[in-house]
Amino acid sequence: MLVMKFGGSSVGDAKCFAQVVQIVQEAYAKDREIVVVVSAMSGVTNKLIACAQAAARGEHETYQRIKAELLSRHLETVAALELDPKIRLDVCSLIEDRLYDLERWCRSVAILRELTPRGLDLISSLGERLSVAMLAGALSTAGLKSQPVEATSLVVTDDNFGEATPLMDETQARVQATLVPMLRRGCIPVVTGFMGATKEGVITTLGRGGSDYTAAILGAVLKADEIQIWTDVDGILTADPRIVPEAQTLPEVTFREAAELSYFGAKVLHPKTVMPAAELGIPLRIVNTFNHKHPGTLLVHTLSSANSAAKAVTQIKDLSLITVEGRGMLGVPGIAARTFAAVARRGVNVLMISQSSSEQNICFVVPAARSQTVLASLRQELELEIARRNVERISSVDDVAIMAVIGSGMCHTPGMAGRIFTALGAEGINILAVAQGSSDCNLSVVISRQDADNATRAIHRDVLMPVRSE
Ligand code: ADP
Ligand code: ASP
Ligand code: MG
């Protein structure tokens, strides 16, 4: 049994759909139990979000224009897919109906001038609901038995809209009841990625890029033989090829390394994808839809060959570095706990923490969009310490990036940090903070956002490539 997930870049136009059909056909010839998970066509989720936001500002013309663009893009793609005439009629009317719904939802948002997280999930998950109908139609036209499935009836989640967590037991029961009988009949379910629903049936989403996670959830509950993430690059590379064109495929990556890589910005995999597969030891492979003979990257527990110390470099931009400092913090218990409690109360995610050994400062990184909220919350929490001068300054440096160098052998290899710092120093890049993951497999530095691409290229050229050939 195979779970094959095709991302937005794999279903960007009719030609891409045809490529996907060919890949599924080939897989079906070998393994008759296949679940397909599919994302919205590339760029569609962004447009849906823009549509909802325009509606919230009361911009009727903007959301109507975006809706019209989405309608013509999908209908043009369907026309080019040359579906069986009966299927084509059904798919076209589904697209028209769903986009009519979009317009109605946006009108309601515009009247209320309020976009709730729940409303945003309803709107932003619409693209997946269109692409499953298109792909299932294309597979059926190609002679495979196939059926679109909306994950609202399958992936049960909590109601944390925008970043919902799956409830695995409930999901397992639904999958057993609906997907398994389809698989037994030799039918290929084409499931919407990214979305789920609460027990009550209210639509939720799993976070941006969440279709990878859908594939992992289904792979785990079905105990699949392999989960395949089909995308537009030859697997996990040593760096983002858009920044480092000479980046190379890593044939094997440990689950842990992959988790670190995706956490620190490698968009090729949604960070939560790794866990369900790792727990059950299900092989997870990242492969290229447009170069499907390439073996891509396999995620494993233990590497088959000797591990190179540093494997890949990633970055996350649009962050802020928050610093809490004061000589009076020395030895005062509880300041760190209260600092992070104050951040957590505002629901802000902390990406990296570093504390100087003299205990005179704590610094940590948060998304730039939340830095003002964090500062306000800290000033309120530490009001007394500020008045007593135990805390002298709470400040933020905006426009920073984290660059992380990842590899399981890294922290056991003497001199790695030195090589990284030397490479950055040679480029004249200033390091604002450093953290070495206790997980032993990453070293991350905070640098100015404008240095991020240069730093990534320098590390790739001066550290990763030489280490690979050692
Ligand atoms: P999909 O539409 O298939 O979900 P994504 O755009 O979400 O694809 O992810 C694939 C992209 O991730 C690649 O095109 C690449 O630019 C980016 N990426 C970032 N870091 C890496 C990396 N280390 N290895 C491979 N791809 C990466
Ligand atoms: N379509 C969703 C997004 O763009 C989910 C995904 O592509 O994985 O975030
Ligand atoms: Mg993706």
C-alpha cells in the first residue's frame, strides 16, 4: 500500500496533471492499493487567502476579480485535460458551484468586515476541493478506478483553526470505514490535502504546506508500505535550490535531520510530516514529479553509509530577535520561566533561544509580525524588575533571519562551529546570536535578514561541499 502526495507544483497546469496521471498509472501497475493526496493548484491557496482578506476589508471588486481568475484558471485546465465528456461536465459544475460558494462566503465576510480563523479555513481549503475532483476525473479518464474524497469526512482534528491537530483514533476509524473498502475494490481515493474537520464537521486546516502532513497521517493510520511526497525538486537538497542553484540531492536523511531541516525553513517538507512516519518506521520518500526516474531522498532511522558531519543549510526570514537584559538578572530564579510564560500567553512561537552564561541576558527569536506583541507582554510581566532595575532593557532587532546548518554527525565533529564562523566572517557577516541544538544535529545562527542568502551560499560553498568530499 502506497500513499502518494502531489503538491501544488505537481498540479500547476494540465501538463502537470498528465504527468501525475502517468506516475500513478505506473505505481498502480505494481501496487494495487494506492491512496493519492493532492494539494490545490500552485498559487491557489495564496489567492484564496488574498480573496478572504480583501473581503474583510470590504473590497468587493477585489474578491470578485480573484474569484473570476480562479474560475477561469480551473476551467481552462479542465478543458485542456480532455476528460471523458460526462466526467468533464460533473467536474466543471463542481468547480462553478464551489467558486459560487466562495463568492457568497466572501460577501458575508465583507458585510461583517470580520474574517474569523474558522472562516479563513473554510475559504483557504477550497483549492484542494477543486483539485481532487480534477485529478480523480483525469485518473478515471485514463482508465483507473478513482474517486475524489474530501478529508472533512476523514481527517478529524481539534478546533485550532489554521493549525489544527489531528485526532488519530477518530481519524483511524473514519479511514477504516471509508478508504479501506475503496482500496479493496481497487479504487484509488484522491484525498484533499491540507484540510480536516472537527468531530462536528467544521472545516479546519493543518497549517500552510499541510498536505504533506495529510499524507503522513493517512500513511500512519493505514500502515502504508511507503509514503511518497511528489514535488518539483529531486528530493531534499543540501540547500534550497532557489538560493543555491548548485545544491545537491541527499539520497538519505534521518527522520531527525528532516524534522530539523523542515523546522528551520526547508519548505520541501511540512515540519509535522516526519513524526507519524518516524514513529511507525514507515519509509518516507521525497521525489520529483518532473524527473520521476530519480530516486529522490529516503528518510530513514539510521543511515546506511557513513554520515557526513554537516549535510544541509536552511534559513527562515522575517524574524525578530528579542533580548531581555540586566545585571540584576544574575542568579534571580524564575526570570527565564516568566519571560517565556509571557510569550506563550500570547500564543507566539519561539523559534530559537540563547542565553549568555553570565545570565545577564536571554535572547530568543519570534516571527517579526509578533514582535510588538511580545515586547508589550514582556514589559507588563517584568514591570517590577524593570522598576527595580534588575531588568534594564527589553529590546528587539527586527529583520533578522535564522540560518541553520544540519547534520547528525555535526556536533561530534570538532571544528564544525569554527568552520561555520570562519565562512561567515570571510563574507563580513555579523552573527547576532548562536544556538547549538541539544538534539546534536544543528547549529543555528541569527543574522541580519539581508545577509541570509549570502550566508547560505557561503556555508554551502565553504563548509558543506568541502565536508562532503572529505
Ligand atoms: P509542493 O508544491 O510540492 O508542496 P513546495 O513548494 O511546498 O512544493 O516545496 C518544494 C520547494 O521547497 C522546492 O521547490 C524548493 O525551492 C524548496 N526547498 C527549500 N529548501 C529545500 C531543500 N533543502 N531541499 C529541497 N527543496 C527545498
Ligand atoms: N495548499 C496548501 C498551501 O498552499 C497546502 C499545501 O500545499 O501543502 O499551504
Ligand atoms: Mg509544500
